Amino acid sequence: MTVAGVMKQFQVVGRKAPTEEVANPEAFRIVLFAPNAVIAKSKFWYFMHQFRKMKKSTGEILDVVEIVEKNTSQVKNYGIWIRYDSRSGTHNMYREYRDVALTGAVTQLYDEMAGRHRTRPRSIQIIRTAALKTEDVKRVDMLQYTSKDQKFPLPHRVHQAKRGAKALSDRTFTTVRPTTFFK
């Protein structure tokens, strides 16, 4: 699997192809992350072959739906449990990310795992995801953002010319370099 851009969340429903013995086989639903629907279907068959000994040639996809988050106007904390294969073995890991959407947090996960651990996207399996409350955050990198009085100062701002009646008297160009550092 290649990761190109932002990951999306898909719900894929599939089953074994109906036969004369079993006219209505059991359907299986998997929620997974992939860059597009084609790769989501491929990952569905990968997991179904592992868990149910079912493969693409003996089954059918019933539905593929992209799951979109409703509220992306607020930053949230996400916890992601993964399993990945490294050069030395298989490892379980728990990671925390801040983003406006779960898909953004998963994209950060794939980017960070590629950078820090040289892990290929095909080697990563997302086991579970959760939106975390402030008191559930464990990692030091995330704890710095959990205090109530958190502020993000902008120390180097360039003041713009005022609008209105006084704006006519202000100059557009000046020979003095602007002061951008304010206490």
C-alpha cells in the first residue's frame, strides 16, 4: 500500500460469493484507513484472508463507504493502537496525536512511523483508535497542550496601517524598517 496524501476512513462490507449450498452467506464489515477506495478494498481482502480464509476470487464486495467526520472545527486528542513489522520482529505500539479529524491523526501516524521507525505503510496495522479526553492523555508531547491557560503568543507581528479617516494621512511607504518585536 502506498500512502499518497491524506488517509481516508472507509467502511467495506463483503462476503463469500453465494453458492448452491449457501445461498445467503454471512457478511463481514471492516472499518479501515486507506488513501482511496481501491486500496481499501485490497486491504479488506488482505484481512479477510487472514481472519476468515476468504479471498477475492471466492468473494464479493457489497459496499464501500467513506466515513467523514462531522465536526472538524475543533482540535481533539486521538490515541491510536498499532501493530507493525520491523526488521527485528512484530511490535505493538500506542501513539497520541492532536488533529481536527481522525483521518488527519492517522496521516500523522503513517508519516511519523516512516520517519522515526522506517516502517512501510504495508507493515502497519491499526488495531484501535479513540478520541481522548484531556485527563486520558499520557504522552509528554501531548501533555504540554492540555492546560486550561494555554496561550500561543505572536511576538513578531507587523502592525498594519489603521483604516478610516486617519488612513489618508498615513504613508504607504516609509524609509524606516518596521519593528516586529513587541514586549
